[in-house]
Amino acid sequence: MMSVISNTTVLSNFASIGQLDLLRRLYEVLYISAEVYEEISTGLEEGYSFYQDIPRLVYPFNELGWLHVTPMSTEELRLSGGLPSRFHKGEASCLAIARQRSWLLLTDDSVARDEARRRGIRLSGSIGCLVLAVERGHCTLAQANAWLQDMILHDYRSPVTDLSPLLKRR
């Protein structure tokens, strides 16, 4: 199974609707950078209560945690530091790690997605995760569409409102 790293946007969307476990079921282990963990910690301090469950899901803080914090290598730090300043530290670190390690990047940030495409980084986002959940039988299309609507109610600026056209025809 390919390793997957997520920036804060996808985690936020699934946390805001109480469906972080769907990401665990899809990927078993999801990597986050130390910078993403810091963004989530800051969000908690600022009152984003939907992040409250995340710290207990993080390895190495919880031995059974499925969100694994991964540090950047020297080359990844160099790559991250060379990205334009418009990228938050979490986005830059995830782009660098995904590029250097050939990992799948989960992000909903359009600028980060454009940069990932330019650099040949495989990517997905909240919509891709919902489609994958339907295709793998973790939920029905109706449930995935309901979760998407819930994400939109929680300020996710989704490019679609219905996942049906995105499903592979069988």
C-alpha cells in the first residue's frame, strides 16, 4: 500500500464532520508532518473544537495512533524552504515530503494542488477520499454525498456538490 501524507485541509474537513475514522479505514496509516501537527495544535488553542480527538490519534504520542508524525529530511527541509512564501508551513512540508518520498498527497488547497501537479506529485483530497470510500464499500453514495454536504456547511469550498459523476462506472 502506498504511503499517504495529509495536510491540514483534509484532516479539518473530516474532523469537522466527525469522520476521521473513515480516513483510517481508507489508508490504515496516514502521515502528517510535524508542521501539520503544529497547525492542528494551534487550531485547538484557537477554539477549533473539532480537532479535539486528533492528539489521541497521533503516534508517537499514542502507541496505537494511526496518524504518524514524520519529520522532514535535510533534503525535504531544503525543498520546503525553497517553496514560495504563500505556502503555509504545513503545506510546504507535505509537498516536500510527498515529492521526495513519492507519496500520495492529500490536500484541498488549490495552490498546493497546482504546485503538486507541477512537481509530478500524486494527489487527492476530501472529494477523492469520499469517492474512494464509496468504491471500497465503506459507505453508500448517499452517505458520502451527505458527508460532503456537511463539509460544505462547515466551510469547505467544494468544486462539486454530488459525487455521482466521479464514481467509476462498473
